[in-house]
Amino acid sequence: MQLMDLDEPTEGIQTSIIKDIAKVLNEICKMREITIIVSEQVLSFTMDIADRIIVIDKGSFIHEDKRDAVDAEKIKGYLSV
């Protein structure tokens, strides 16, 4: 299995480019059959590329769902400071 690990890939990136990054990552996944692990705070980007969402707080998993079952408002609550 091939694995790609991305740590906040949208940080500092112009909003209009974020959708393009998601599209390219999805294409890479399909072409190479790789798994991507992403640490990210931009929920819309995460929802575009993820199969599963896990929220981690202080090193503990506090929420986990498949993308299709995600309650975006609940996740946004975890991400806000």
C-alpha cells in the first residue's frame, strides 16, 4: 500500500486554488491507488477528498464518521476556537 501524508495542505493557499488541489489529489488517488492521510482544518477541502473524517483533540479521537454520514455543523463546532 502506498501512503501520502499531508499536514494542512491548504494553509496559506488562496481559496480559489483549494478546489484545484482537491481535484488533483482525488485524481492521484484513483491513478495510483494510494491512501492519503490529511491533517486539515478546512472542512470543505476535507469533505472533497476524504472517505472518512476523524476529529482529534489533544491526541484523542473525539469523533469519527464516513464522509456520507458526516454532520458538517457538528464538525465545524469541533474546528472553531
